[in-house]
Amino acid sequence: MRTTKLLLLFCFISNLVHGQEVISTQNGNNNFSNALVLDGCTNYFEIPDNDLLDYEEALSLECWIQPNCEEGNKIILSKQWCNGQYGYYLSVRNGKLLWTYSSSGNCTPSSVHESINTEIVPNQFTHVAVVHTLSEIKLFVNGIKVVSEQLDGALGEIKNSSEPFRIGAYKNIAGKMTNHFSGLIDEVRLWNIELNETLIQQRKDAPLVGNELGLNLYLNMEQSGQGASLILENQSTYGDILDAYPFDFSSHSPYTIENEEYDENIISLGEDISVCSFPFSISTSIDNYKSILWSTGSTDKEITVLNPGEYSVIVETELCKFYYDTIQVEQELITYEIKTSVCESGAYLFNGKRIDQSGTYRDTLKTIEGCDSIDILNLEVLPVVNTAITESICQGSSYFFASQELTETGIYLETLTATNGCDSILTLTLAVLDSTNPDCNTDPCITKPFSIVNYPNQNICTGESVELSVTGGTTYSWAPALGLSATNIANPSANPITTTTYTVIVTNADGCAATDDITINVSENPIANAGSDVSICSSSSTTLNASGGTTYQWSPTSGLSNPSIANPIATPANTTTYLVTASNSNGCTSIDEVVVDVAAELTVDAGEDIIVCPGEATPLNASGGSSYSWSPVEGLSSTNIANPTVTISEAITYCVTVTDANGCSGSDCIAIQIDTGCELEEGNEEPGNTLNNCTDGPLIFVCHDRTICPNEQTQLIVNGGIRWEWSPATGLDNPFSDLPIASPSVTTTYTVTVWDENDCFATEQVVVTVDPKESCDATPPPCFGDLIPEEKICIDPTDNSIDICLGLSEEDQTKYKISVDGNVAAVLHGCNFEQLIGYQYNLLSNQTDNYKVKSWQINDVYYSGLFNTIQELVTWMQGIDPTGNWKLAPKSFSITGGNTASVYDTLLIQQSPIIEIGLVPNTTHTPIGTLVQVDMTGKDRETLTIVEVATGCREEVLIERCK
């Protein structure tokens, strides 16, 4: 690893940034432990709507932030949706603190208040606050009131919103989450009182108790976890139910982290490396990231290196947060060194060359592995040695020389092989001394003294052994015997319990003795303790805690934050047994193990979102665990069972936290909407259903989802209504057309809103998928068959119009676009006619109620039955009279059908013992088929075009005057 840097892109740490004032703080965020990390792409938190989060007479919001991005409008806190729900949001826009709110209940335009000449610098902690009263708006940065101005709108009371309170995102008018915050958010506090500058400065750098006056929401971010397991608990005693839940999360994001750890480098390409051959792979050390860019242009986690050189990578972990590292890759050079010698007049053959002089020689070769190698020869030419020695012996003694026993004075020669391997001449001059010479003594231990050779002192750990070794004698005696494998050999094995000095007495063949000693230093082994076994939930962490040593090494390393410390954080995916090797300062070790048991992942389901009638008791049904906790409590029959009953009058979102037998928990939420079309209870002043109360919007039909290749386009089609609007408008040639051309660059979901003549509306969606894969070459699906068999229709030259009958029902008409020369054709329902019996039911509610068919006469036979909805009534009628083919026409509030061979009488409905309604049959001749009238006045030819909305398939027929 050559260089490791945290790139603080576009960040300037001076007190003046682009001429803007930067208000610094001495404390930063150091007085708090954890902070919340948001990725700036998808994840955010929500607190279900509560009156405690709305504006009363004053509203104060404050928190610590460390944004990663400098540009754009990044939402910190919001409770606003400009599609019927209004409120407020606090954000950082291009380094300015922005406060946006709705005082009139209309978000077009919103009221906007922004700081002036104050820069909120990325990549450092800043405390921000806003105080909103009926008379003033004040913005604070690091506890200091900053200069600000009203950009749009006017000061006023904030319109209350039923939207959730969100952290880190904004819900745009189309219902999409946008403007996600990237970075750290900490110490979120919401007050229903006006805070002054002194209080903000006093409290910003320290945790709160939670019972401070006016404190409705306090999120200190000290909870641990990541993804779905991270629940931010409200620490305020006034609003303790206002916990925040994650949305659009992944398995690792969002999460909380210690403040000082957030800016630590988390990527490494490793040390610089030499390789034998190419290609060679390099990979980053991080798995969770937003984007990767290598110096080669690759955006993959791993790249293939083809040549030596320096390679670098930039990793974006969250939006705008970058890390950088480089590595040098070199071609490995293999070196082989030979050190040898030859005798004089000899030579050494080195890579085919004869060398006979001392020196160092080099040669570069290619090995079979493909790496360059250098052979180095260090050659020494050794001389032939001539050695002369002089010795003396006493008379009567002998001297052994070259396999000879010598007893007389003289000069003796012997040719020997020297220690260096070369022949040498040894010359001995021997003198025989008589007995009068003082050097001739009869004591062999004096005349022939000897010495012993022992090895140096040794260091071992408790339980280890070491081999002792001594030379120079024929018999040996070691003491003490404790810890020795034997006491009478030259090389016993020693395994002492404590530090011990052993003494050896060595006796030679003459009976002479010598002594020496060696000390074995014994160091105690550490007592490794890996801690007690622990159980955790899936995707959770636990801190291991080893003791007994000075250094530690854990294995396996998977799931550990650092395997070389005593207390790594363990996040195993499955149950794992971790072994720790503890070492002390003497290098002695011991091993212990700990089991981290990982419980199975908890799957929580609160059920699908539902629509209910106001005041109607509806059961909920959660699953996934053994204990349940619902919030909020309003409208629930119980908060601690899986299936409480809910009775509400306003839309609400309930969240359930489920805990299993292992103590693991998870959450899910269910949104409950109010059906405004429900029949009201008796005694209410509001009317029931009317013909044009917009309970139903226009009947519309849109094309199927489309798949296109890059840089291609497709036509979207909607049938029905008189006015249209598509969202988003991106990639559309006309967002207000019923036939727009779509050419998006990425996969896009388009929503069309259609209004009818009563200004009632309905919506549908079409997904246009941009597919760069081989499927672009696939054969398109087949189109419909011919509606008109002819390709050309002739009319009489004297005729000015022609009627063409298509086999389409009134319902089928919505599935086709019919035009003449590009203009919408005049279309009538009915080329043929059939007799229908109709019952008009607009006097009945179309919602759930209790009804009784008191009587229905068919061919003089009476029938009766029960039903709760109009559809149940139609189903009952079809069961009684299968040949009637009875159908529901909700747009006209009628039931149509009937067998022309049967006689039907009044359908008498009883709603209560008092109210009875008689539905009288009405016999009509109902047109079937679709009539297209083509005006040919002044024209010789016209083209009739029929387009199937779902597929875009076309059929064209030429209409021409023929002679």
C-alpha cells in the first residue's frame, strides 16, 4: 500500500470558504458516542404522524449533522408532502441552512427561509437549529444565530401535516422519496416551545435527560444495529411512542457508528507487490459501497492487471464520501546465488563458462515460470595448504601421526585432504624428552588436559522441552536430575517446571574430568480466556473480550472487525466458534474458544395495506414471532397481541415490533386508508352515494408495460377521459397527450392521471424498461387479428359517408384507439341490438350493508335471499337465473341482463324492517358492436386506423371512391 487518503472532495477547512462565513465549534460532536449514517441514495427513517410533531404556537428543531455533499438540497428532517399534506422540512442547500414550510396549506409556492453568508462545510460536524414562531424565524449554526432571509412566501403559522416525520429524505409531489441526506445525523430534538440562543448553546454539546420542558422528540442515536434491526428510540418522556423506523434499507445500511470511526480509512489494496507473471488480479477490501472507480476506468470491485505499474482506486461508500488507495505492482525478479570454492589449478563451470579466478559473477536468464532471474556466483579459489607442527613427548611415550605410532625424535611428512577440500602437506617435528625434563610428568590429567564444549543458555515456555548437548568426553553426569530425560548421556532432553541451572561433569578416557553448566529460563504461559459463549440475532453484532495475554490473534477471521485485538466486534453470518491465541511478552501462548450462536433471521409481516370504512372494526394479523408490540396505541383493542382489532376514523400507519423466543426482534408497518365512499351511519347529516360524487373516476385503459432498447422510443396510449397528464415528464414528447412518445434513457415508471367531464379522475401506471441485453433482438409478441378483413373498402362515388361496424363491445372500445387520417373518429356504440332487462339501483348504497331480497318474480315464481353488496346481489341473481347473464354496470348504477324468453317482475329489496325499495325492470334494446362513421365529403379516400392500446399493434384500412 503506497498511499491511503480520505478524499474530502470539495471541502475547505478554512474559516472563509468561497467568501462565505464559516462558524466553527470547538467541541464538534465529541461529547456524544454514536451517530446515524445515511447513504444519500435510498434509506431514511419515519416516525408515524403524531400531533406532538406538528406546529402549535412555536416549533424548535435542532440536531448535529456531518454532510458528505456540498452541492444540492439534502433533507435533514421533513414532515411535508405537497400533494395534499403540508408541513415543513429542514435541509442544507449548497452549504446554506434552509427552512421550508407551508403556512397557507398550499405548497405552490412554499415559504422558504435561508441563511446568508454562512457555509455548512462537508465532512465536519455542525450543529444546526431553527426556531419558528408566529412573529419570527431564527436559524442557528453551532449555537450562534446567523443572518437569514425570507426568500419565498410570507411568515406565518405552519399548516399541520398528517405525513410521517422523516429523517434524511423528502417525499415529492409524485410520492417518490428524493433529496436523500448523505452523512451523519445526531441528537435530533423537536420542541414545542421557542428556544433562545443561550439555551441552544448550553445544551447542544451534552446529552439531555429527556424530561426537559417542551421536548417532544429526542433521538440520541445511541442504539446499535444496521438495516431493518436499527430502531431509533425516542428518549423524551413526553413522546416516548415516537420511535423512528428505517425504510428502503439494506442488510448493512442505515447504521450507527462511533463518531471518530466514521472518517477512518476502510479500504486497503495491501502492500506493494511483485508478481512473477501477468495477468494479475487486485481487489478492494470493502464489500459495501455505492461506487468504485479504478485508475484503469473499471467500476468493478476487482480488476485484472496486465502490466507492472501503479494502480489506484476511489471508493464511494455513501453519496459524496470517497476513500482512496494505491498499490505498486512490479514484475518479480528471481535471484539465485551460488557460493562455492575450488582448489588451486581447478575451475568452476558457470552457465557454460569456465571460471578459475576468485570473484563474483552474474548472468541473467529466463526461467520456465517466465520471470527474469539473475544467477550470482561467488567463487573462492583455495590454495593448497602446507602446515608444519612441532610436538614433544616424554621418553617411554608415543605420538600417533598419520596412522603411525612414533617413539623417536625426527621429522615426519604426510599428505592430507584439508578442511577446505584441497590437498595439503603436514610436516611434524617430534622431540623425545628424557625423564629429567620437568615437562615429563606421570599424571595424564596434567600432561594431557582436555576441555568440553557446551551450548549457551536457553529460553522456553512452561511445558516445552529443549535438548542439552555437550562434547569432549566419554562419560557424562548431569545434575540436578529433575526435568531431565537422562543424566548420563551427552544430549539429554530438559523439561524443567521452573528456571533451572544444570551442571555437567565430563570424564575422558584418561579418567580426567571437566565441568560446565547451562541455565534453562522457564517463562509461564498466559491463561487465555475467550469469554463466555454468546447468542445474537441475525445481522447483529457482539463484542468478544479475550484476556490473559498481551497480544491476541483470532480465527477464523470472517465476521471480525479486527482479528488482532482483544475485543473485536463479531458479526458472523452463521453460528461460529472463534479461537483466540493469547501471547505474553515472553512469546508464550495459550488458546481458548468462544461460540457465537446466531439465531435464524426473523421474518416480520404486519400484513398488506388496507382500506377500511370509518368506525369499522377491522382485525390486524401480524406474524413472525412470539411476542408483539404495536404502535401507536390509538384505535387498537390491544398493543401486545398478534391480531388486535383497529377502529379508526382517519388514515393511520401502524408498526409492529415482533420478538421471537431468542429475543430477536424485527418490525413491519401497515398503512390503513379511509374509504370515503363508505355509506355513512344512520343519523349523519352527509348524504350517501350520488351519481357524480367521484367515488369512481373515469373508466380508463392504458397500454401494457413496454421494453425498449437504448436510444429507442415507444408510444404510450391511454383510452378514456377528456384530459390527461403524465408524470414524470422526463423522456416524453408531450406529457399532456393521450398518445405521448416515450424515449427514456433509463427504466421509468410513468403515471397517467385522467379526468372526465365531471372533473373526477383515475390513475394508472406504465413501466418502460430500457433493456441493453440480448433481448433487444427478440421477436415482438404477435398482434391481434383483423377487426376488418378487407384492406380496402370501396364506396359509391356519389356517397358522402360510410358506416363501418366493428365487432367491439362498449367495454372493448376502451382498449382501442380509432382514428381517421390521424383524427379521432366518430364512434357510436351499436351496430346491432339485443334486448336487455335493466334494474336501476342508484338508490342503494354500493358499500357493505345488510340487505334482503324480499321477493323477485320470474315467470310467476318468487325468490328471496340475502346480500351485503351490490356484487353479491348480482351473483345471487345469476345463481337463480343462469340464462339471464346478469352483469353489474357500476358507471350507470344498473344491473343488466335477462333471458328474452322469460318474464321478470319487480326486485323488492328490504334494507330494514321499515325501508323497502322496489327496483322495477326496464326492458331496452341495447346496442352491441361499435359503429364508426366516416365522413367522405369532398374526399376521394380516407384511412381508418385502429391501434390496440395494450400492445401498440396497428391495423389500417383504405376507404376509397370506386367506379
